[in-house]
Amino acid sequence: MMQKFTLLFLCFLFHETIMATEIHFRILNKKNQIQIEDVWVLHTNSGSIKFTDTKGQVYFDGLQSGISTFQISAIGFETKMVSISLPSEHTNFEIILEETMVMIDEIVVEGNVLHKKNIIGKIDIGLRPTQNSQEILRMVPGLFIGQHAGGGKAEQIFLRGFDVDHGTDVQLTVDDMPVNMVSHAHGQGYADLHFVIPELVDKVDFNKGPYLAEKGNFATAGWVNLKTKNSLESNVIKAEVGQFDTYRLYGGLNLLTPGTSDKIRSAYIASEYSFTNGFFDAPQHFNKLNLTGKYIGEMGRNSTIHIGLSHFSSQWNHSGQIPNRAVENGIIGFFGSIDPTEGGKTSRTSFTLQTLTPLKKGLIKNQIYVVNYNFELYSNFTFFLEDSINGDQIRQKEKRNLLGYNGTLQSNHKIIGLDGEFQSGLQFRYDFSKDNELANTLNRSETRNQLQYGNIKEANLAVFIAEQVTLSKKWNVELGLRFEKFFNTYQDGLNNGTTIDAGSFNVYPKCSAFYQANKKMQLYWKFGKGFHSNDTRVVVKQEGKKIAPAAYGSDIGMIWKPGNRLLVQPAIWYLWMDQEFVYVGDAGIVETSGRSQRLGVDLSARYQLTKNWFADLDLNIANARTIDNHSEPYIPLAPALTSAGGLNYQNSKGISGSLRYRYMGDRPANETNDVIAEGYTIFDLQFSYRIGKITLGTQINNLFNTRWKETQFNTTSRLRDEAQGIEEIHFTPGSPTYFRLSLAMEL
């Protein structure tokens, strides 16, 4: 009897084994035949959910015989149901999805990679068309920006209780190519996104905190990766005109028509030119030229190559930061300047090549990139404080070559019967900044003396591993490790070419856990150690100490869909920093203010009122304090309360519009909080209407003409006729009401 039972059991097991099978899907966009990343694929029989990778691929294994049904959906695409009878002669299926309007009720709050694939960002990019690089960054909930030196300088960034300066604690990348510049002439982590043409942005991926093993330098408060389009929807030319002598011309041309070949391929070229005098009393004369090209094609069997090439250049004048007293005493107007000769010029030429090679159960990504970068900025923060005759104008200048490599292996597998995803990677970056200079100048024409001058070499090598395991239908965990090595060299041109070296090695653990409470709610907890690197010119003088100050963070939150049309994402977070940076531009030094901690709450909500109307709200509260200085615990300019949101409308007849607000609360401007940086609330209005192949658009910034201060600093300065320096708020005014019209035509 026992032998018969054993034989019957083995036959059943063998039968199930041979009948079980696997299915591979490749999801393509109907419009251009290009693969779609981050598509939800739900196996309705088992409830298992997976996402497509960058090749648009996803696979399921261990499926039983019979009819298997799959629900395939993505934000901005139609939902498809696919039924397959197993076992089947074919295991590879190609699914075509058609673009449609964003519908929140189709979003599935399940899956083991939601923490990497930020849902909020995908909704926003589908509803809020970007007009410029500033609007792109504002896609990140809680991220605020400010411009304080004309349109050509990188924006100042605020996020999670940080005055990030120009990128110290937020990692910015474009198509995985770094934007932050280490040991920059103006400041550590300087990140200028003006080389991005906004019409080419397809996705804004982001997350907050140091929780992913694949993210390294500067990813403490968070990271943002802009992904550019693989192909253009159509050939287009667009003209814009606005107040303050503002003009812009954009054009995009498909060099290869997508979808006309059995092989996936596309190629396009796009360019923009813009000019404005700005709203300042002194004309800004800001002009910018961008040129971008991209090619995608298949090489070999299923492997894909992505090649991108871009060039950007700009130059401008600016009014800088002006003191309150100069406006209050009538010396200058609210939009005036003390030193109208401030300004700058910059350029960036980039090349990137990426290959995607699918495995049976995984993917290999390889990327190389090369950047040539030039920067020259003239500023005057203190006017006549140091030199009562010539003034305190400075020049910050550098020429840089940057090259790097990103390699990633992703493999899906089984661990003691559990689904697992293993990821490993190698990253290398080398920066050579030549003639990195800080000098006193007069009227941008005369160099009076050099304060710093030298060459900087900085290399960064990183290896990371991460394992994500599905423990059950309810639980997922991810563990990761990142190994980071820095090599820093400074050749001092003012000290007989003396060369000083430094280096460091650190390990950064990561841990996350996710609990699927039900089909409408996913809870998560994240912990990680990250860092932001220090400036080479500083660490070599400190004999290699504090090259990569640590950051320890933790998030507890949820992704919750209480109703079919409402998506809510609240989180409580904590971040402990081993060291804060304060960059003193005119002195060419980075001051450290010791350890700090931040505690806060983030809340994001997206609600679809009707088929055509959407509302969104972001609310962010942060408490930022230093640990070591109890008498002066406040962190200057750290935002305490911010909020942004609005109403968005779109329909299938080509009409879209939005009314949006952003609010920045009062915040301390110094360590004792007795000087306050004033908050503001600004409303913007946008409307567009498409008629056939023509799209008309209008944008009104600062709808109610609020007088506001976009950036503020507590600075000691001296005007020409003053006997001594005075410490007070210096500010750059925000835009008054500003109209802009646009006309786009498909060719």
C-alpha cells in the first residue's frame, strides 16, 4: 500500500513538474514600438505582481497547467487582459499597449518594487507638462528650488529640512549619468540641470533617504533621475514669447521613424534656444543653447544599445543678492542691484552609451559616459566689506573632464523555494578639474589676485549588492551593501605645484521591509547608511579626515489607496548626519558645523475628482537641529514647513490646464533663530489647447503678483558709503506676474 502511495505521489509530482511552465512578456508602446518600463503585470490566478524592466520584459515561472490570466497596466496606458492556455507551444509573448489618459483607479498598490518605482512621480509627469528645468525638479514632492544668480546658475535646492545648496545632499542624474559636480569651483555637489530640454523628459524617478544600494554620493536627503524619451511622438517646432523680452524656440525631429522595422530602433535630434532680459532693473541678457541627439537600436540577439549626445552653453548677467537696507532706504528698487557686473557663462558636452542585455531571468546593463564641462561665475556677496575701493567681486572658474562607468547585473531566482531578485553593480567615476580658481576681480574684466588656483583629481569606485526576497504574499525584504572608495588629489598652483593626496574606504548597509496589509495598502520600513563627499581641497588639508561623512536614515510609511480614485503616501522619517557643510564662496572654504539630526513627516495625496479633473497635495514638515551646539541649535535656511499642490485638468479633445500653488514657511536664517527668512505663497496658472497638429499654450507665473523673496541669506556686507559692515538678510527677488505664450506645430 505504501509503495503504491509513494508511486502515486511521485507521478503527481512529476506531472506537476512537467506541466508547470514559464511565460515571458515583452511590453511595447503601440505608437513607437519602443519597450515600456515599469508596467504592472498581475497573474490573477495566483495574485503575483511583477514589473517590466528597462527592456520592457517580465517573466513568470512555476505556472500550472490550465488557463492563466494576466492583467497588464501602466500609468498613461490602456489596461489589457491576456489569457494563455498552459502548457503552450510558445513561452514568449509580445504585448502592445496604447497610450491613454492617466487614470488613478487603474493603479495597483501591490508588488515588491514599489519603493523603487515611485507611483507619485509617474502620475505627476502624466498630468503636469514641464516647461523648464525648474518645473522638472518640482515634480519631487517636498523639493523646493530657488534661483539667486540669474537664469544660468544652478538652482538652490531645499528638501527634507536641508538647504541643499546646489546639490550637496540630493543626487541628480540624467539617464543615470551624474549631474552633481564634486569639488566644484562654486561648491561641493554643484548640479546644473539647464542642459536638459524639458520636452524630452519622459519620466522623473525619485526617492528620499539613503536606502538603495545602487545610489551613492549625495543621496542622503534623496535622489532624482530624469529619463529622456526614447523617441519623439512627432516632429515638432515650438515658439514661445513672454514678458521681459523672453523668447524661446524648440524643435524636435525623428531621424528614424519608430515602428517601421521588425527591430526596435529610433533616433532623433532636438534643440532649443532661449533668451530673456529678466525682470531685474539691470537687463540679464541670458541666452541658452541646447542640442540633444539620441539613438536606440538592437545589436545581436535582443540586446539594445542606447547612445546619447548633448551640448549646452549659456551666458548671463545677474543682480545677485541685495541687502534689505538698500531697498528700504531707497538706494535701489526691489529688483535692483548693487553690482550689476555679476554674471557668468557655462557649457557642458555629454556622451553616454548604454547596452541592455536580457538574460533568461534577468538583465545586464552597461553604461559609459564622458562629460566636458566649463564654468565661470562672477559674484559679489559682501560688496565693499573687504576692499572699500575696488569691491569684493570674485570669480569662480574651472575646466573639467568627467568619465565614468555603471554596470549592473539583475537576476531573478529561487531561494529555498522563495522568489528572489539579486542585484549587483560596479560604478566608477573620475573627475579632473583643471585650473580650478577663486580670484578677486573688478567689473569682470580685471583679475586683482588669486585666492585659490590648482588642479583637482578625484576618483570614486563603488561596488554594491542587494537581495530582495518575497517571504510570502504579505512580506518582502531587501538587504543591501555598498562599498565605496575615494581617491583625492590636489595640486596647488599657488604653492609651487605642491600635490597632496588623500583617500578613504567605507561600507554602507541598507535594509527595507514591506508588508502588504491588503490590496489597497502597503506598509514599509527602511533603514540605510549613506554619505555626502567632502571637497577635495578641504580633505587633503585635513589629511583625509571626513572625506565621506556618514548619514543614517530611517523611514516608516505606507502607500494607501483608500478609494479607487485616491492615492495617499504618508511617511515619518529621521536622518542623522555626521557632519554639515557650509560653503563660504568668497573665502573658498567649506566650514563644518558638526553633527545634526532631522525628524519630519511627509504626506502626498493624488485624487481624481472626475475623469478629467485631478487634485494633488504635498505637505512636508521637518525639524532640523545641530547636536553639538546647544546654544545655537538651528540650521540656517532649513525649511520647516512646505506645501505644494493644485488642480489639473485634461481631456481627450486636447484641452489641459492647471492652477498650482507652492508654499514655503518662515525659517531660521541664522543659528539662533533671531533672524528669519520670510516665507511665501505663489500661484501659477497654465493652459493649453490642441487643434489638429497645432497646440496653443499660455503660462502665468505668480498669478496674483505677490512680492516675495526667492532666496535669502543672512550676510555681513558693506555698501560703498558705509563705515562698517552690517549683518542682515540679503535676498534675490522672486518673479512678479509673468506671462508667456507658446505655439507648437507638428510637422
